[in-house]
Amino acid sequence: MDVETNRQRAMERRDFDYYEARARGVILAGITSCENNAEILRRLRDQDTYLLDISITDDDIADDEDDNDWFTIGEGDDLGWLGYFIGKSKYLEELFIFSWEGVEHIE
């Protein structure tokens, strides 16, 4: 392995270890832009068996929907934590991404 590959693997491991060490104690309101986003992270972290899908958006289309759990990206949202908790979820079956800067419905 070359130095760059080793460095990349070390960085990935360090990032994972960072999240693993802090996951239980992280203050969710401090890493999200709103109460709803904090609640979605809590449900992911706590392995909520009823959280089967999440829709992520960068606008307020979530206000028009009531059948999905929407994570609306805003200033203050730490997407590293969102990715970590999604990756650790045992029950999440579907992830939808909508309205990303003019791109329609990426699934």
C-alpha cells in the first residue's frame, strides 16, 4: 500500500472512532438546525424500529408532506452525524434525497 492509501484509511478510521466515542452523549440540538432534525437523529441513534425511511431535502417541501420523516438541511446541521447515524441504523430501509440545488428527486 502506498502512503496515500494508508493515510486515507487512517482518516476514515479516525472519523469513525470520533463518532463512536461521542454518539451516546452528543447533544443533538447542538448539531441540528431544528427540533425535527434532532428528533430524527435521536430516533436513528436509539434504533427506533418504526423509522423505516427518511427523506432529506434542502427546502421546505417537508411542510407539505406528512407520510415521511423529513430531515430538512439548514444552517447548523452536521451532515457527518446524519451519515453516521444512518450508517448505524439497523432498521432504516429507504433513504430519499429531494431538491438538491435544482436537481430533482435523487433516489
